[in-house]
Amino acid sequence: MASAVGQAGKATNYKGLEITPLGIERAQNVPLVDCPPGTNTQRGNARAGEEFAVVTLAFKVTPAFKETIVKKPVLTDAAGKVYNTSAAIIDPGSMPEYKCSFPFRVPTATKVASVQIDTVTIDVASLDKK
């Protein structure tokens, strides 16, 4: 499979899903919802010396989209360390457009570089105001 790299703020196509990075926020307490957002009411709390880097992505289903399983995003920091999220992308074609926030537990002040979903890497460094 070919790998695609998207720029911050610009849409990247993954199997017929247009994915656009919208922003990164820092938080100590976050909702742990799946994507598209459902009824999950779980919350996550950061431990001492940690915070959540919450990456918000917009998804648009294009006519090229075929129902598929979409892997969970992973975050890579500026030093190349990889972080996982508990949020899953479930039924990605169920809505024509939606936004999802993916919380990644990271050490405080971690510089975010990119988010990867399977073969697609999205550069989000310029969105990280940390």
C-alpha cells in the first residue's frame, strides 16, 4: 500500500475518507468517546507528570469510500516516540461528515509531530501550540 502524508490543516484521503486535522488541545481530564461520537460516557484522568494531547480530526465520507475497518490513530512526538489512544473509529461511513477528538496520554509538554492512521501520516506539528 502507498503511504500518504498530509499537511496540518489540509485534507488527506484514506480509503475514501477525507481526514483534516483541526487542532490539538491539552487536558487533564477527557471524555473517552469513540468516533463518530456515540454514547460512551467514560472519562480519562492524567497522572502526575502527564497530560492528554487531544487531536481533533474532521472526517468526510467521499463517494470512493467502501465500508472498512479503520485502525485506531497513533500519535508520534518530535522525538519519534509513539503513543496510542483508547478511542476507536467505529462505523466510519455512518455519517457523511463528523469530527472526532482522540486523546493521547503523554508526558507534560510533549511536542506533537504527527498522527498516523494505518498507511496515512498527518503532520500536526504546526497545530501544537505547546
